[in-house]
Amino acid sequence: MTARPPGPHDSLPNTHDRKDSTMNDHAPRISVIGTGYLGATHAAAMAEMGFDVVGVDADPKKVQALSRGDVPFFEPGLPELLRRHVDSGRLRFTSDLADAVAVSDVHFVCVGTPQRVGSFAANLDHVQEATRAVAKAMTHDGVIVGKSTVPVGTAATLRAMIEPLIAEGVHAELIWNPEFLREGMAVEDTLHPDRIVLGGTTESSEAVMRRVYAAPIAVGAPVITCDLPTAELVKVSANAFLATKISFVNAIAEVCDAAGADVSVLADALGHDARIGRRFLDAGLGFGGGCLPKDIRALMHRSAELGAFSAASLLQQVDEINMGRRQLIIDRAVEALYGSVLNRRIAVLGAAFKPHTDDVRDSPALNVAAALHLRGAQVVVWDPEAVPTARRDFPTLSYAQDLESAVRGADLTLVLTEWPEFVQADPAVLARLVRDPQVVDARNCLPAAAWEEAGWTVLRSGAPDADAPQRPRSRTEARSPRRVAELVAR
């Protein structure tokens, strides 16, 4: 029977001075190399599962912040988890990698693999540097566990790279354990994973990893053991499939626009097919963030390197469809303002790439906002969480303090991130604040009937004429006397 690690409230002896490698009389001690989004979440979750954990980062400011229990990004549930285990002493952070490795038995490599400049290939510099550093610092037997998303073949290269770096008498294994975190659900996904993939394990290292994940395994989390290449491909293949599903429904939304069909109802009907499912079938602005775009491009690049050109071609089409959605929303905004956004006030609701995060990496919302700003629009952005991060990346945009101030005086409102605050807003109240009650629902998330009843013109993607009236074909056609007077007054 697999031993259960101590619970989060069990006491542990002070093991930081121990250098033996048996792991037979104590729970494995854990180091987490890299404390960004993945690493900080994983470290806190491992502490919650009952382990002594040391998080390592080269950035002293980040180490200091985490040591105080401060999370440098927004993730629901993580600040409470982090502070609880920093306060308990079960979780600590350091910039001294050698010290962290010396007191640990399992070393999770959680550093980033950004897209390489000038290429779709993944930049593996951080992964290679971190893995080498762990190997050099190992003073007793242990397991190096790659969690970073990497191109297939990386782990085999790393194994060959570290072999001459391991000290004599020390046994080290390098395995791969991909992460499957969803931003906004990362704590839940780590504590209660829907699957645990272990690649390249021996009987010994698999036993260690089953102790590490004993708690979720005990409540039914399936364990998939496989070779290294399969483990490396699982995460990027999952992301590529989800991206393909999103781009598929967005391509169908264009057909619905042309045919007068309703893509939302169509998606509901498709979702009842157990082979398809309803999730990720919401037409709209498309995907963004720090994972899906980067990962599908890295897989596209690696597939072409391996001669798998069908996969590379498919992923290129997925990427092109997705990026095209941003231009479609820009065009729709221009059309809604009769051909020019110059000096027109546009309220942009949403900055994060999706709700329940402050992550603005490759955010479709900010991409659209910035493009309209460059065309001369007076763009005002509001997001419940992402304004500070958006302001750092897009300082030339204007930002509101709340929803009401964002829409006040707007000629056009764009809903670009499907936050509950926007979906549940009172359209009648907002209609009294704007200059012109017309909204582009770029996520097809608003209750269109309620907004239209409140006097709004709602423009959606893949919606029939009844729900999303077509804009006039020319500037003159359908301009009301009030509208013309307002334009002349400007």
C-alpha cells in the first residue's frame, strides 16, 4: 500500500540538516526551481500536501515577496495557501539553489520556456541552466522532475547533459511530469489533478513520485506512466487540441455570419455529442495567454523539424484563424463607428486574456485596444484584476477605476474578456452613462435580449440578424438626426 505523506496540519521533524538519501523514514523533501506562476503554485500545493518545500528563484525581490507570503500575480486561493505554509515553516524560499538541493530529495524544475526571439521555437536556456545547476548541486540520491513545457526530445538531451555533472556515488534520475494548470483554477488543479503523467520513470523513481502524489492518487487521480517523449507531448498536444477546438468554432462562426445562423445554439447542439463536448466551443475573440499561443507555435516548429508536416500545417491554420479574430473585432468596431474611430471614445471591458487572472500575455483584448488606439480612438480600459499588469505593458492606453467610469461617454463599448462583472452588469444603468448604447460582444457572453431591451445595439459573432442587427452599409444610411447633430458638434 502506498504510504500517505503527512497531512497539512501534521508536525514534521526538522530535516533540513539531514544529508542521507534513503527517504524510507521520512517524506520526500522537495525543492521547486523557479517560482513563477507554475513554481509558486506547485510549491504551495506541495506544502499543503504535507511536505517540506524550498522554492528557489534567481530574483531576490521575488524571493523576499514570497517569503512574506505575497504573491506577485493574481490567482484565486494561492495567497491564503502560500501564507499558511510560510507561517507554518513548511514552505520557505531562497536564492541559494545549492542549499535547497542539498536538503531536498525531489527537485521540480518549473522554469519558463518562452518563445525564442525571431523564431517559433521554444527557448530552453532556462530549463537547461536550471537542470545543470541541480545536477551539480546534488549531494545525495534524488529525482529531478521536469514540469516545464518543452519540445519533444528535450528530456533525453537533458539526461545526456547532466550525466557527467553528477557527483561520484550519487544516483540521480531525470523524469518528466507535465503540468496541466488552468489560470484561475491552478490551486485546485494542483491539489486535485485530473491526471498525473510520469514519463521515463524506473521502479524506484515511480515509487517516489507515487509518495509525492499520494493524496490525489488516494482520491482517484489516475496515474499514466510512459516514456519521456510521450510525457513531453501530452501537455502541448492537449493545448493544441483545445486551440484547434476554439479555432474550429470561430471558423464556423464566420459561416453562421454569412448564413444567418446562431453559433451559440449550434455549439449547444454539438456539445450534446459525447464525442465533442460543449467546453471550448464558445465563438469569439479567440485564445491568448502565456501557454496556448506559445505552445502551439513551438509544437508547429518541432513538428516541421521532425518532418511531421501535416501537424505543422494544421497548427498554422489554427494559429491564423485565431489571430484573424482580433482583426475581425477591430473591423467590427470601425464599422460600428461608421468607418472611422478617430477621436471616438471606446470603452474596452477586459484586459486579461481570460477571466479570473491578471495575466495579459498575448492578450487578445489588449491587442484590440492597442490597435484601436493607434487608429486614433480614445480607448479607456477597465478590468477587475488586470489593470496594473496591463498598465505596465501598455502604458499609452487610458485606464478606468471601475466599470461605470470606463463606459461613461463612450461612443462604443467592447466586451473583450468574459468577466462575470460584465455579464452580470445592469445594461439599463450602463445605457444611461454612454453616449451611444452600442456594444460589440466579442465573447458572445452577454445576455443579448436583456441588453437590447435596455436600448443597446448588440453586435455578436455568428449571431442571426434578430439578435445582432446588421450595421448600415454606408455612413449616411440610418444616421439619426441626433447622431448627425452629435457628429457635427464635434
